[in-house]
Amino acid sequence: MRVLFSTTAGAGHFGPLVAVARACEAAGHEIAVAAPQAFHATVENEGFMHLPFPDVPADVMRKVFDRVALLPRNEANRVVAAEVFARLDAQAALPELIDIIASWKPELVVREPYEFASLVAADSAGIRQVHVAIGMNRFGSGFADVVAEPLAGLSTLAGLPIDRGATMAMTSPTFTSVPTILDAPDLYFGDLGPSSSAVELGPIWRFRWPTEEGTGRLPGRWGNPKDPLVYVTYGSVTGGLAHLSDLYASTLQVLADLPVRVLMTTGRGADRSALEPVPPNAWVEEWWPQAEVMPSAAAMIGHGGFGTTMAALAAGVPQVVVPLFAFDQFVNAEQVAAVKAGVQVLGGLAGLSELRAAITGVLDDPEITAGAHAVAAEVAALPELAHCVSILEELAGYDRP
């Protein structure tokens, strides 16, 4: 069976697809990944065949994000969802994705929820599809309302009824690594209010994504080895965002006189020299394997990115979540706090004034430790991801020889 995976050019969007693709490969199926041309190296580094589609011109995208930077958070999130993902990205990708599906002839399309061109391209070709969740919220009618207008245009371009894209986005089957205890309500960006639409959502299957077994190997010796280890990571994108350039130094400063050891990873975009001198209780790396950190971490400070947040939850590590720029970060932060597996600190850079009290509270509160361990037990009880392959085969009508 041929399975086409489709993604936008975001590591956090592609990551959950990778594990499903590997499970399909292990079962003997043929895999290809449709993704923007700019994402070529990332796809090939994972060992997959890349079927590229065009990127949105940089100057066009820059104009949108210049406008987004000046908007209130909810309005900015609506613009990114509707104008970036559902209109610009999708319209740039659609013609080539239609050709990719026609020429490569997949029996099934597996997509991340914000790569909308494959949603309508697959449907217009009569091919079943599954989307792999990259957050704790379902794609429900509230969020569909936000992207309804650009999806209507996209559906028309694909030769489908005008409401088909939004309907398929809600009713397509979903694979997720999120246990029921963490499910977030439908996303409607606050001031829009919940949708009055009552569309029944598609089926959802929950699996335990594979994780590497770490040994607790750390990059060096620093601080007092008796102090608890606090792992700090704001993801792979944050370091390259100019308006957050002070985030790393400010975090180190807040934690400098606490009785903790800090391991901070910055990603490739941050200016390492701006962090000097690094406090004696801290160690800074561009990257370090999370699987090695989690066994030793007493707590984590993160930005609410899905992959990192779920990794800490699966390991039972309490969190302080500082959501920064994407709507799913705020959803994930709220859910972590709701199940008492950690706390959230709002306000971005300005909110770091609360970080000292937040991390101290997380380290000292047995209820939060218990909450983190309870979520970890829920994750551990999920079926292994390998079981997803038989569901994909059934959806595609594939009869294993």
C-alpha cells in the first residue's frame, strides 16, 4: 500500500507524522512525504522520499506576519489560521498536490491538521484520509468557523462543494497521542464565541507514540549535584524570533539564585553570546536529547509546544508552561494546569517576573507531582502506535496478502 504523508514546513507539525510513517514502513508499506520545497532537508534527513510543493513567496508571507505582530493575540491567531494555513499555504500547495496524488497514486493520505491542500486534493481524488493531531484540541466546528471562508475557496479550486473542506476537516478520522484526560474543548479564539454548528466529529484513535529510552546522560558537571534539575526549552523556533531575543537571558537571570541546576537548550536561532556570563547553576546547549534529560529532570520550563509538552507529560515531569506565540501553546498550557500536572505563566517576556514563584511552587507541591505522574500513567496505558497500521489498512480497503 502507498501512503502519502503531507505537512507544512514546521518541525512540530511534521514530528507526529514521522512516527506513523515509520510504523507503516515497518509493516512493509511504501511511504512518501509531500511538503514545501523549503522543508526538503528535514524530510530527507528522516529518510523519506520528498515530493515537494511550492512555498509561499517570502515577501508575501512577511507582509502577513508584520501585520500579525501588531494584533491582539486572539485576532493574530485567527489571521495565522485563516490567512497563512488555510489560504496562502494551501493555495500555493494545491495544484502540485493534485498532481502528486494523480501521479504517485497513494491509497491513503495521512496529514497534519493545518496542511489543508491535501485535505481537498485527496477528497477530490476519492482517497480516504486521516489526520494526526499536533495539539490537545480537536478540529471542531468552532475552529472550522475561523477557516470557513478560505476553505470554501480552496474547495471550489479543487472542484468540490463549497462547504466540503470545512466538513472534511471536522469529520476525518484522527490519530492522537493525547489521552482522554488531556482533551481540550473546541478552539474558538475566545471573543468569537463557540460555534452554534452541531457537526458530529469523526472517529478518534489514541496511541502511545514510541519514545527513546534515556539514561539521564547530561552534557557536563555544574552547580550543586544535590539540587533538583530544571530543564528549560522554548523549542526550535523561538530563538530566531527577534521580539523574544531576551527570553533566554531573562530566564537564566530569574533562576540564577535558586537552589536548582538549570539545563537550557536554545535551538539554532538564539545568540549564545548574549547569555554570557552563564550563571554557575546553569548549563546551556544548542540541543540535547530530551530522552536523556527527562529521567533526571525534577521539572521542566517550556513554551507549550506539543512535542516537548507531551514528552514531559509522558515522563511524569511537572511543568511550568510559558506560552509565547502560537494558539496551541496556550491551549496546551491550560490543559497542563487543568490536570494539575504543572502551572502556566502568561504574559510572555513580561510574565517571567512570575517564573521564580512558579518553578518553586511546582518543585514543592506534591499535588502537582502526583498530577504529572497520573497523566504519565494514562499515556502509558494507551495502545502502542504500531496498532494504527491495521486501522489505516482498513480505511484504505487494503487486503494484506
